[in-house]
Amino acid sequence: MTDRSMRPTGGLDDGRLEAALRDLVGAIDWPTAAPAGSPDIAVRIRVRLMERPARTGLFGWPVVPWRRALVLALTALLALAAIAGAVGLGLPGLQLILGQPSSSPPPSVEPSRTAPSGPLGSTLRLGEPVGLDEVEALTGNPPRLPSDPAIGPPDSVYLDPSRGNQAAFIWASGRALPATREPGIGLILMRFDGTVDDGFRQKILGDDVTAQPVSVDGGRGFWISGPAHFFFYVGADGTIIDDDRRWVDDALVWSDGATTYRLETSLGRDAAIALAESLE
């Protein structure tokens, strides 16, 4: 007698099941954009599966129930549909992934055109404001800043220990720093720890966004240009952190040893690299 509980696919062999799943992908009415501030659906599913501990069988082999196997197959197809032709761009502690464009960027990441009240950068959710002289004591890392005297010290500083010991330094726009897409802001320099050996950092790039490999002080970096986009990573404690803050302009991203930097500016690629190489 045949045990029907062992045949959840209705007798379809692997080839026919694969063909059926591919047809299913084409038949589904996929949403054109993720909810405001949300990562890609395929990324969310993949992260949740990574967090879920696997069960083991009699000989210590992982047990994958047929329902989960089907979910894994669908997840793989979702990932293919969402980031087909993806290009991985790696840095120490940082991985960039170029995906297919969506129809429009999430509305929540569109920059404001009205200068906000309060300290410079207070609406960008960068953490708690601190004094420049407090950064080293609070993070264990002395701040490295552009040495150009025309730029001077930052106008505001924010710390967020929950995001990889993140420090953000902000300069107001002026003669040396043209305005970015965020009113009043001329430059943002961010640093965070990149020492998570078994973690990952991923950046999903959307409409008309490009990531060009560049050299920063002989090391590898990327010049990212285009509309707003989001970023997420796994922190040192294993926590998955969504950083859906809008970027104020194009950005240079690079690593220096165990630290990753992100510089957002409207100065352009070459000037941004020169600024990065002047940090001291």
C-alpha cells in the first residue's frame, strides 16, 4: 500500500515539480514595490530561514520536511525573480548586491525639501547627539576626519552603539561643501565596526543605482550613485539591523582594516575619494 503522506507533490517528479514552480512564478501578480522602508521580500525570507535552527535526524543529518523544502524552492525562485542577474561586490565586512530595478523608489526614502528644525541631522535617525570630544571615550576609537582646513570640524556628531558602534559626523553645506539632497547638509561621514567574521552586510540597489569599484588609499571601495536605497547587516551580537535611513546623496563606501566608512556628498567621485584619503 502506498503511503500518501510521503507524496505531498501528488506524484510529480523533480523535473515536473520544477517546471510547475517556474510556471507559478510567472502566474503570480508580484507587487511592484516593497512597503515603505522594508527590505526586499526575498531577503526577508532568506534571513528568517537563516535564523531558524535546523532539526537533525537519527544520524545527525538535517531533517527538511517537505513543506519547508517547498518553501525553500519557492524562496530560491523568489530570489531569482527579485535579483536575477545579481552582481556581488565584496569588501571586508561589506557585501554589495546589484539587483533589478523596481518600478519606483519607496516613498519614505524621498528626501525632504524643507530644512528641519533642531540640530543638524536630527531628523536622520543617526543615534544620540554627542560632542566631538566624547567620541573616543564612548566608542574606543579616535575620530578620523578630513584634514582639509576649509572643511573644518563637523557641526554635529551622533552615536548609535546598536548599529555596529556607528558614529556619524555631519557638516553643514557652505562654500567648501555644496548642498546635498538634504537641506542644510553638505557632508556625512559614517564609520562602523566591520569585524563580524560570520556575519554579513548587504546593500540592495534599486532604480538607476550603480556601484563603481574604486581605489581608496590603495584599498578597495565603491562609489555608489543614484536615488535613495536601503542597507542592512548582521551586528556583532547576531542581531539583524535594518538601516532604512535615506542617504542624502551619492556615497563612497570603503574599509580600512576592521572599520568600514561611508561618505555621503554631492562633490562627486574624485573629490569624495580625495576626502577619504585625507582622513587623519
